[in-house]
Amino acid sequence: MPAAPATTSVIPSDRRAKLLFLFCLLSVLAILFHKSFDPDEVLFSNDGPLGAVRSQAGHMWSNLLAVWQDLNWLGTQNPGMPFDVSGLLQALCCDSSPDFGPALFAKIYEPTGVFLLGLSAWFLFRQLRFRPWVCALGGLAAALNTMAFSAGCWGLAEWPLAWAMNLLAFAALVSPSFRNRTLRAILAGLAVGLGVMEGFDVGAIFSMFTAAFAFLCVIATEGASARTLTRGFAVVAIMAVAAVLIAAQTVSGLIGTQVKGVVGMAQDETTKRQRWDEATQWSLPKVETFRFVIPGLFG
């Protein structure tokens, strides 16, 4: 009987902590993106300008594999709409209202990516059983991290979203709510696959760290032995299968539009050297090392 008041007092406090975190995060984003409330203003987007989004309005759901983007000269073949956060948000906005939807998407896409990143970080820290104020500060720090925030403001909300999906994978791996290791690995793999769908190459890079984390989780909790090593590799393999299954549509579209049949993708030494020169001719490696000290210094 004496334990009952303590149990009921924890729940409202935890609920208040959740609401306080959401209020703080939404308030900060509303201030930073306050110009989105202006009907005549949209956020800058380098990779998804308003004109390109508007050209697909009204038929997003039919562009599942690939789309011919005819805004420049004869046009180019681009990947179709993925079944991830970005694709579904764009489809819901643009197909529900072809006139106002593209502008609405341009206003809310970047804040949505940053918001979900902060929410995912907060959720991860909760699964790690940190105190509510630690979870709140961690979520705010992740959302306002210069690297993620600057990429989002450049128009690459896919990066914060890919980061968010991998944080959810971490949360699935350490969550005490799921005692079945296979279920944890499947959920983590699905989140990793969504990260690949969002970030493409960036999501693939993030997936390497998530796989390493999953492997080390098994070793750290059960000790280093031949049996636990096998279990660690099995967890990573299950994650990989789940990730491939959910990301198959996006990966097949990328191969069909970005690699297969594209001029300059040959693997001979001359073509490789030419691609390397084109990719690095504008880079300043010595100067850009400062980004290790100041994240997001160069965007």
C-alpha cells in the first residue's frame, strides 16, 4: 500500500517531462523558422527547390520507381518517390493540394527533419534510462547540432532524417521493452533501411556505425567468446536483411537511374582517375580540417 503513491507520482512527472521537451523543441524551431509562417516565404532548398517539387505535384504516387525530370533541356531520369518520411510527407502535401501543397512542403520539410532528429535522440536517451532533463538536453543538442541543422537549412533534411533513423535503431537495440534479440535486430534493421532510403550514401555510412554498435552491444553484455561473436554477427546479419528488404525499392531505383547506363561510371583506370579529379578539384582539404573542431563550418 505505501508503494502506490510513489508509483502514481512518477507517471505525471514523466508526462510533464515529455510535454516540456516537446514544448521547448517546437518553440525553438518556431523561432528559428519563423519566416515559414509568412505566406510569401519558403525555405531555401538546394537539392529540392520549389519548382522541382511543384512539377511533381498531383502525381507523386505514380512515381514509385523513377521519374523523368524535364525542367532542364530534355530532362534527366531521377529516382522515384521512396516510402520514407521524405517521400510520404511530400506525397501527402503535393497530392492533397497541388496548388498549395508544394509550398507547404517547402516550408515544413527542413523543420520536420530537425524535429524528428531531436525526438529520436530524446527517445534513445530514454531507452538508456537517463534522467528526464538529460534526455531533454540531449534531444535539443542533437536537433540543434550545427552539422545536422546547417545541412537541413541547406535543403538536405534527408541527412537529419537519416541520422534520426539510425538513432531509432540504437534505441531498438538497447530498449528494455523488447527482450527478444531477434525482434530488436529486425526493428533496428528496418530503421537502418529507412536511413539508407533517406540519406542514400550518408545513410549507408551511418549504417556501418549502427552495425558496429549492434555487434559491440552483444560483446559488451555477454562477454567476448566464440559463442557471443557468432551471436553478434547473427544480429548484424538480421539487421542487414531487414534493411535490404525495406530499402529495396529505393536501392533498385538508384541503381537504375544513377549507376546503370550512366556515362562515366566505367571502372577502368582512366575513368576512375577522371572521376576522382572532378570530385576533388574544388576541395580544400587542409582548410576543411577545421570542420573537425567546428562542425558544419563548411556546410
